[in-house]
Amino acid sequence: MDTLLYIIVLAGTFSMMEGLTWCTHKFVMHGFLWYLHKDHHQVEPGFFEKNDLFAFIFAVPSFLLIYFGTYDHIWWMQAIGFGIMLYGLAYFLVHDVIIHQRFKWFTKSNNTYVRAIRWAHKMHHKHLGKKDGESFGFLFVHKKYMDKVRRDKKLMAGSKKVEYAPEAE
């Protein structure tokens, strides 16, 4: 098996997961499985949400692809499984750690991407129901959110200018 081809399949799977996740989020989570996703938009007390079950739902195909790809020596199946798993890890880090700060690891980031993904997700969560949503992606940030954050950063930089006038001696 060619290592480069394995990496290409893994990276391609990771990339395609954003589109698949967008569709799943818009049409499944905000559709017929809204009862599992609802508590993510209408927060209830407690650390865990019914929405967390999606992590297990999405882990099943990844696990099965890795297991059978390894057991049956089908490298591309294993690569797809690991691509899905890596996307799940990235999703966890971006969505649960950076955006919702369920774990207090990156709480004060001023990074443009981090601020834009937080803003995009905030716009998604302003809709409490399953209809009329926006920004269903997880890792890709639409240009309008990046532009908004860049404008805000420029305004903040302009307002932080402090004039220095040393005392005359």
C-alpha cells in the first residue's frame, strides 16, 4: 500500500466530512432528529445534552470502517474510518472546546478564525427552533463572518491608540 495514497484518502475523507456534516446538521439534526438536538439550542441544566448522542452515532461508522479495514486488510476502508475519526476530533476541539467552552482550554483567543467560528455559531444559535437557521457548518467559516471579525478587529485596534505626552521637565 502506498502511504501517500493512504494520506490522500484520509485527507479527502476529512475534507468531505464538512459537507456531509453540514447536510446532516441542516436536514437531520434540524429535521427528524430535532428532539436529540433541541437541548443544544435550548440549553437545559447539566453538563451532558441529548445532543451528545450524535458523537456516538457518528463514531459508529468510523469505528466499523477502521475495524473491518484493519481486520480484512482493506487500507482504503481504514483510511476513510480514520478520516472520519480525525474530523470528529477536530469537531470536538472546535465545537465543544473553542466555541462552547465546555472545557476551559482556549478561553481568551483573539485569533481571527476562532472569533469568526464563534460568531458564526452564535448566529446559528440565535435561532431557538429547528427552522430558519443559518451557518450549519462546523469548521468552515463563511466569508461574511470572517469579514465581520476583521472589521471588528480594525475598529478595536483604532480605538486602543493611546497618545503619549511626556511631562515637560
